[in-house]
Amino acid sequence: MDIGRVVASLKDIGCETQDVTALQECLHRWNYPRQKGIAQGFTSSDILGKLYFKPIDDLLASEGIEHLRYVDDI
């Protein structure tokens, strides 16, 4: 996943600028020297999974569909 795309998505849903900036800095640090993608591991994948998949969780819930999601597995 492209870090710029994650940052743009967070801005689109109204996240505070300082929070998005902090997360962007963390992603770049976690991925050094690569500057693209999400670092594998519990911390970054779990946090970003919750943020990125929230619209999907909300849509399923609004449709009355019960589901259980663990990071990116439904």
C-alpha cells in the first residue's frame, strides 16, 4: 500500500492534520529504507487495518450483516 494513499484517505475522513503527520512519519520510519508500503507486524498492520477498514465495517453493520474482522481478514 502506498503511504501517500493512506495519508490522503485519512485526510479525506477528517483526521486531524497533526495526527496524520505523526502517522506518516511513523510509516516512513518503520519502512526505512523502503518508502512504500506498510511494515509487516502487529502494530502498524493492526492500527492501519482498523482505520482503513472502518468504512467497510460500518457499511456491513448498517446493512445488518454481522461479521468479525481480524486486521484484514473478515
